[in-house]
Amino acid sequence: MLSIGQLVYSKNGRDKGYPFFITGTEGEYVYICDGKRRTLDKPKKKKIKHVQITNRVDGHIKESIEKRLYLKDSDLRSALAVLTGSLE
């Protein structure tokens, strides 16, 4: 089951292997952002079959998007760094 704020990895395309958060869903598509390559203003629309789904969900990101609270790209980058253990 897909959820907003869920961590996914791209399986195809130029962004292959990069982590993203799901910021929206639409049928067989998801909208993904990472705050760097894809910002909240311009999310990437990608087919569900082209993302590797994880069971990690960031509660703060999920709540902020669902309740339409103020969220910055830097918040996405910070949360991705914590969940993936990287220091990008």
C-alpha cells in the first residue's frame, strides 16, 4: 500500500537508484520529490512499477503534506538523509 511520505527508490530513468518521498498519488502514478533534483514545486510523475517501494514513512513529511502545512525542500532533504543514512 502506498502512502504519502513513504520512501521509494527510482528503478528507471535518469534518477535510477535515487531516494524520493511520495508526495501524491493518481491512479497508477505517484508524484515523487527529493528536495534537490525534484522540488515540491515540480514533483516527478512516475508509474508505480518504476519505483521500488520501502516500508519507511516519515511521519512529519506525511502530516505536513496531508494537512497542507508549510514544508520546505530542505525538510525533504533532511528527512531523506536521516532515513537513508546518507549525508548528501
